[in-house]
Amino acid sequence: GGWLLLQNCHLGLEFLNELMDTITTKESVSEDFRTWITTEAHPEFPINLLQSSIKFTNEPPQGVKAGLKRTYSAVTQDLLDVSKMPQWKPLLYAVAFLHTTVQERRKFGPLGWNIPYEFNQADLTASVQFVQNHLNDVENKHGVNWSCVRYMLGEVQYGGRVTDDLDKALLNTYARVWFGEHMFSERFCFYKGYVIPKGNTVEDYLQYIEQLPVIDTPEVFGLHPNADITHQTNLANETFNTIVSIQPKDSSDRGGETREAVVQRLADEMLEKLPPDYNPHEVKAQLQKMGAIQPINIFLRQEIDRMQLVISRVRTTLTDLKLAIDGTIIMSEELQDALDNIYDARIPKLWFRISWESTTLGFWFTELLERNQQFSSWLQDGRPNQFWMTGFFNPQGFLTAMRQETTRMNLAKGWELDSVVLCSEVTKMMKEDVVGPPPADIGGVYIHGLFLEGAGWDRRNSKLIESAPKV
């Protein structure tokens, strides 16, 4: 009749099958017996066990109001009165606000944090305990050591999880702007309308939190208002993708083409447009003519190898898929995934793993043709005057190869690879205006295909501008 708790079961998936057999084959089980399982979402989790279970999820609250309400619902009056220092209650609220902020920024993806971090309740508890210990150690006449507080919050308690330099700078900025003697002044606020409330009881703080807005503007977290557009767009896309993925996948004919007929027609169209395979001997011969040991030509060879892998995978998948639809071969799990995704105009997992991101299968396939066109033209006609840099698998490798070539061209001037830095200049030329490579005395290459997110480019004045009005 006892309860069994199994934690982190995603690390022991094989045991779960044994657990399922044990529970279902047991002749007599007490009515009071319960098995609790904690796990992360995992695609290989036994589906039978999942379906027979009651599911609970514990998601972090959405919004500043919900986050602060959850924190202060767990705060006791004893904790609020644990220190007689006047800085204690404001500091406790500021730490709670910081905790809510670092969690809320995660929903904005790379705009919020360059790397997603799993900030959790333990970080808040450790930070509150540190502030409490620090205030107990200092005397009223010495006051709070703000350098210590900022360092511990920005570098240790929350910063200890952070591995990106820019993310670390962001945390330290929060600590510098929000924690100091200025936080006790009447004019201090985290953002307009978000201040540190004054109160002596937990109810006082909960009453203040209750009147905060339910939906927060991204400016509360130090982000541009347009960040919310990106978040809402991603949320809508995720919802639509989920709806599409769970739609019925039967093959019945309901007055139109069946799924298999649609996919077979699309497969025929793609196979007809798919470029031919690269001949390794012809590629090698052409590269020898252009100079096989030149860094940019070595880069071209690597890109062609990657493109050939994509072309081969696409051709094999489409050919096998047509045979599986006709019943000639067995429809495997991977082919079923390809069928479902092609029908939904999405990129099959087999292709996506070795290629690039794109919104739909149509855009992805068009980009395959355009990328291949750049490589085949380069191989047949020689080095182009301009490069579509976003059409490379490894743009960083292209820049490295260009640095190597530029360094070799200027060895007589004493140039060294480690001291050469990249410098970009936006010209006023259009793609059609480029009729030759950059002047030899300047060096470098012309590139195109870059784009700005969240900004625009003023060609007349050569400067960044707002791409859209604030909303």
C-alpha cells in the first residue's frame, strides 16, 4: 500500500518496460499503492505506460505578475521578518523580480538569451539565502557591500549557469542597474509602473502584485517592443505545427486525391527538377584547373561534397517513397515520416538533418536548386565576382578561407594570419552592378544575401534604421 517515486526516468527508459510488465502482471495490488514517475519529455518513452498514466506538468508561470505571485505565495511571514535590516524586504522583492525576469526572457528565444538556461527555484532559494546571510554579517554602520551582492547574483547564483559572454554581461547589467543604494529611493523602478512595494506583511506584497498587468510589454525585461511579435509568431507557428502533426493520416479518398497520390505526384515533380549527381573525377579535374590547393577552392570542394550528400539523400528518399507507395517495398518509419512531411509541405527529418532551415518544403527545395546552381556555375565557369554567402553550408569556413588567401597575397608586406581581421563595407551597388572582383589593392570579396532582423538599411546615408514602427 506504499507509494513508489521514480525520478528522472528518461535516463532509464529500458527499465520502464520492465516496470510496466511488473505492474500489469501482478496478481494482487493494494488499492492504496501508487507509482509516481518524474521524467523529461522523450520521444522513446514507452507509449503504453504514458497512455495508462495520469499526467501532471509543472510549467513556470507566464508573466511578471504570475511569477511574483508564485514566489510570494511560498514566502512566510517568518521569512519576511527574519532580518531587522531595512534593506531586507526590498532586496527580497528585487531578487524575486530578477528571478521572474530571467525566466521570462527565455520565451523570446535567442532575443532573450543566446543560450537557453534552465533557471529554477533553486537559484532563487540560494540567492535569497545569500542576501539573508550577507545582511546578518554586516552591521548597520557598514551597510550593504553592493559589489559583493552584484557579483554573487550576476556571476555566481544566476551567472553560474551562464556560459555565453554576452549573456553574462546582461546578467551583470541587471545586477548593476537594479541593486544599489539607489533602489531605496522614491524614484526607483524596474520599469514604469513596476516598483518595489512597501509593506510589512506577505499580504501587503500580494495585494500589490495582484494589481500588476497580466500581460507585460517586453520593455519590462529590457527588450524592444517588437520582440513580442517574434514571440507570438513562434507561438502561433508551434501551435499550427502541432495541429498539423495530429491531424488524421488515413488514405481514404474524400472527393480528391489521396495522400499517397499527392505525395507521389510531388515526388515525381521534385525528381524531375533535382540536379544530377556530381562526378567526382570531373570535380577533381576542374578544381585542378582552378588551383586545388587554394583555400577558397578547398572550401568549394567541401561544399560540393555536402551538396552531393543532400542530392543523393533526396533522390534515394523520393525513389524509395514511390516504391513504398506502389507496394514494391515496405514503408519504413523514415519513409512514413517523409510521406507525412511532404504532404504537409514540411521538410522530412532525413533531409533536415543534413541541410538547412526553411519555413516550408517548397522554399527548401527552391533553395537546394539555387545553392547547387552557385556551386555548379563556380565549378564550370570559374570563381564568381560575387558570392551568395547565405547559400553556403559553412559560411564561417568561407570567411576563414578568404582570410588565408588574403594573407598569402600580402606575405611580402609582412601580413600574418593571426593578425588579419575581417572588415565589412556595405556598398551602394546592386548585384547587377558587380562586373568584376574587388580591386587588387583592396582585396576581399563581394558577398550578398545577408539580411537584417529588427532593423533596416538606409542606402542613401549608409546607416541602420528602424525597419518598422514600434507597436
